[in-house]
Amino acid sequence: MHPVWESTIDRQPGAEAFVARCLLGAGWVGAKRRLSMFDLRTWAALCGLLHTQYLRATGEHDPDLGHADARTVETTAYQLADLVMGRDALGGDHRRRLRQSLGRLQGAIVTVRTVEADDELAAERMIEGWVPLIGEVWAAKTRLDLAEPRDWGALKGTTSLRVEIGRWAAEQVIAQRCTWLDLEVLRALGPGLPARVWACMEAWARWPQRSFDGFEETVIGLGRPALESLGVARYARPKDARRALDRAGDKIIASDPAYLLVHCEKRAGWCLVVRRRVGARTRGELRRQFRATAAERSVVRAAVRRSVAEAAGAQRAA
């Protein structure tokens, strides 16, 4: 689904399939408006919840996605905020940011153009459609007459949220015609260029089929279409765009242990070279180990800070 977050050139896809690759085969996917990386996190969280909810409901008869209820995500504002913002969801403005993001997603109309070739006839059939990402959004909040401020903790989880996913988008998610993004990595990369480059690399379709050393490498020529897709086409000087990509690459490598190299190099021409571990399962395991180690380091740092504070307090008391 990533082409929705990529620009088109003069309202048309560029010559490179990278700009707006259609996940259904020949064709392209575009949108009438640009969406932010925060919107991408919201959308990824909604798609993950939809997929989990659909699997729970799947039994003898699969739910019919033609019915709105079958593709409506039922969650709470707290759960969605935690998925989208993590620790930042503790702030007081998380509901406002989520409402604004859902409003932008609701206003995005996606243009889908596919091409079906007829093997028996020398002809192609072009199909074009305009579909929404999400439909109706309903929120319900329970109000209680509470006298003590501490009693407000009882309200946690009482804000229910129902978000209808568009039929076409829901069909792509359930059929696995999408790119699954690690939300924790996406949050760690922030709202800017590193997240955009990383999301593009996760969805990049031209990785080599196999590798003999456990790594895979791809090279993307930094022509106009790729610069547009990567979000650095507005730089006046090409070297400034390359420097921005290098900084984004450093952030990606520091945040995602699955990537070993994201750097601009001059080969036949200037290009972005990306090297990462082979296999989605291998990359997922590396990320889990990285997070577990980071959590252990955080616990150790907290213990050291407490020990230092207690020692300082004892010295002042003496």
C-alpha cells in the first residue's frame, strides 16, 4: 500500500515503477493527497488490527468483506494511540493527533489502475477505480461523575473506537497484497525522511531472490523518479539530497539491526545502495533481540541512576 505515501509526477506515475508500483500487477496506485509518516503509522496499526480481528472471526465461513461490519476495526483510543505513538501516547494531545490523522486518511481517495492482458487476443483491458482508505469513524466515550481526581484512572479503556476500512483496501490486507511494517521501528525512526526511506525499502520489490552470505543488496539509481519517491526531490543541489539520504541511512542503521548499509555511492552514476539481512523471519528475530537488549540496558541505567541518587542523598544527610 506504500504508493499512497509517494508522490506522482505531474499527477501521473513516473517512468520508474518505483514511484507508484501497483501491488496487483501491471498498473499503478496514486492518491489525491499526500499523507504523512504519522498517517502511515496510523494506517499500519489499523491494518494490523483488521488482520488480527479477521483471523479471530475466520471459521467455517469466512467473513464477507462486502459487509461493513466485517471490515470495521473495533478498538479503543488508548490501544490505537499506544500502537501509533508508543510512550508518546502518554501526552495529553494524543487524541487530537489521532483524530486529525483519521480525518486525513478519511479524506484520501486512492486511484487504482490495473491492466489485464488477454492471452488469446492481442488486447489489454484497463481498469481504473477510485476508492477510499477508510469510511465511517465512530467514537463513544463514557462519562462518570467522579469527585476525586484519582478516580479518573477508572476511565482508561472506556473510549471505544470503530473505524471502517474501505472494501478494496481491506481485500488487499486480507489477501496479503501489502507490505507489513514493524510499528516499533517506524516509531523509532520518527516522522521524517528516515521513516520514509525505510518504508520504501521494506516495500521495495527488486531485492535479489537469493544471497549466499545471508545478506541481500539492492542499488537504486537516483534519477528524478527515485528522488521524488524518497522525498528529496525538492533539494536545489543533488549533493544536498544525497547528504540527506546518508543521514537518513545512519538513522535507519541505528534503529533497525536488519539493515547494515544505506548509503549513496557513485557507480555507473549516483545511486542509493542498501544492504540488509535476508528473510523476513530473520529480520523480525533480529529486531526482537535488539528490543530485548535495549530494554535490559534501560533497566540497568535506571538502577544505576537510582543508586547514584541514593548515594548522593546519603552524603547530603551525613
